Amino acid sequence: MPYDTTPAGIPSGEFDLQGKLGVFTLSDLFQMLSFSNKSGVLTLIQGWNSRTITFQDGRISYVAAGSRLPTMRDLLMRHGKISRAQIENLARHGIRTDEAVVAELTRTGAISPEDVNLCRDQLLEISIFTLFLWRNCYFTFKSGEIIREGGVDVSVDSMHLIIEGTRRVDEWIEISPVVPSVYMIYRRSSRPPSAKPPKDLRPVFRHVDGNRDVATIAARAGLTQFDAAKALFDLVTAGYVESIPPDKQKVTELFNMAIESIYFKLILFSQGKTAVEFENQLNRFAMENGLKVRMSQGKVLMSDQRTPVSPAELVDLYKLFIAIQNNKFSKMFDPVVAQGLMEGLYLHTDPEFQAMMRMYEFIEIEGLLMLEMFGNENSGGAVQASA
């Protein structure tokens, strides 16, 4: 985990290869390991963010992260294609693995091949393609090791991943001045062109409402974040929509409430030592990432309201810290305790902050609150995801 690394950013141990991206690109590393048919684990560390990529005979077979990666089941539920009850029913019949669940749901017609392909594309985007945007991160490679825990299987050809990842980097560079972050919010222009948006852009345009960010629009439109960002780039360029940054005051207020809630709940669950560790990690994370927020004995003493960091960057950092902590707690505690760390805050805050918690994934929508969160949008028994 990132908080167990040395000051240099590389975990202790003996490695067959280590260095820093910049001298080598991620494409260089992937090609070298793929062409030489290597088996082992490639670890990438960028600050507190991390990935472990398992190679077997030169093929990428598994990816895990410091924060929890969604499964195919998670993504199908987010899109409202299946319900939690369906997953639980399959589990009672011994169908539990992602592969088996997807195969059975496809066989019975509960989901379509198009549903499966979309979720696989999104999973590749989350687990691998975003890595091609990492800069100046450390890497290590340990030959002969295999990690298959806490992550997701990968069955796509490695050369396809390399080619597609490199292509996306080039396009992200082109659209980044207009779409700098997947947490940027977009609204419709007050003086749009008289003609309707082109037909291929309408699935994204119809979800632009001044409240949703790129990631949420992508989920609503059934697209990858990359494809949604490209469509928004075209819509902005043509004058149909315009960007508005997240509300910095509300983002910082939500984060402050979230970390205080986690600390308080850990104390209630008689996890005082873990609460102190959580507070120490928060303060260390803030210092290492140029944030002003600080905690002492469970109370936020300083806020990031005047931190010279953009609201979108704050969301990215806050989301990363919460995701890492949620992933750690899910391994330490049973699901009721792990989910309960945020459940009280979600249930007792106002609808605007609830929407932000879902949008920025401060609370996992596949958790205990899923039916509560999306019950009002449920039609025909399938959970309708909003983030």
C-alpha cells in the first residue's frame, strides 16, 4: 500500500528492475515485458496512488490498485442492468466469480453482449488506460511473483492495450485544455447555436445539466469517460456547452465532514488505534500533496478553502484518499462496519451532499446503501446508477 512505502516512493525489497517513468514510458515497459515473455509483477507508484500489474508469459493477466477497482458485476449494477438481488440469487446457487456471473446473465438474456462490452471497456479504462497519463511515477518489477488478490482479471491482448493506451494519451493531450479533468462540471450554453447538436453528440448533450461532471455524464450515457470527454470537447468547441468548476467551498466542506465522520465512527467501533492511524495518514497525505487540511483528535483544524489548488484537482486528491482508506477498511473489517463508516454521514446530510458523495464515490454505490440510494429510480427491478 502507498502509506507503507519508503520516502523515495519505492517499497523495500529486491527487484529485477526499478526506476522512474520519464526515462522509460509505460509503453516501453509494457512492450519490454511483453516481447520478452516475462512473468512477474510490475508495480507503479505515483504519490499515494498505485497499481500492481501481473504479467504471465508476457501477457497482462491481473491488475490491482491501492484503491478498490470495480468488478464487472459492480459496473453492470451501476448501469442498472442487474440488481443486487440477482447477484445474491446467483451466489446462492454457487455462481460467484465475475466470469461465471457474466456468463450466466448473458445465457439467460438478463444482459446483452453490448452491455458486457461496454463494462469491459470501462473496466480497462479505470484499471489500465488511465495509467498512460501518469507522469514521473516510480516502478519496480519482481520476476516470478504473481498477485491475484484485490483486483480484476484482464483477458485483452497486451499489444492492443499498448496501442490503445498510447493513442488515448495523444487525444487526451489535445482535449485537456477544454476538458482538464473528469470532475469538471458542464452546463448548456446560454446562447447555443440555432441548430441541434450533431446526432452522435446528443447522447452526451442530453445529460449535461450544470450538476454532472464528465464521469457522471459518461455513466449516464453508457460511455467510457474518454469517449464522453471527447464528445464534451466537441460540444464546447461548437458552443453548445460550457464548463463550470466544482464548488470549492462545498467540496472542501464535504471532505471535512467525511474524514471527521470516519474518525468518529472508528472510535464508536472501538477502533481507537485505527482512528489515530487514519488521522496521521490524512495529515501526511495533505502535506505530501500540498494541501492545508489538518486533523487533530478527530477535528479538522485547517481547511483547503484557500489552498492554491483547483477544485477539480481537490476532488481528484480527496477521492484518491477516501478510496485508499475505504479499500483498506474493507480488508480490515466486516462489510457492515466498513460501510458504516460513511453510512451515517450519507443518511443524515442534505440531498446535495448525498449527490456529491455518490458522484465522487466517497461512498461505494455497490455497498449496503445501494438500494436506498437508487430505490426511487428503480424501474422494473433493476438498480439505476447515478454515478
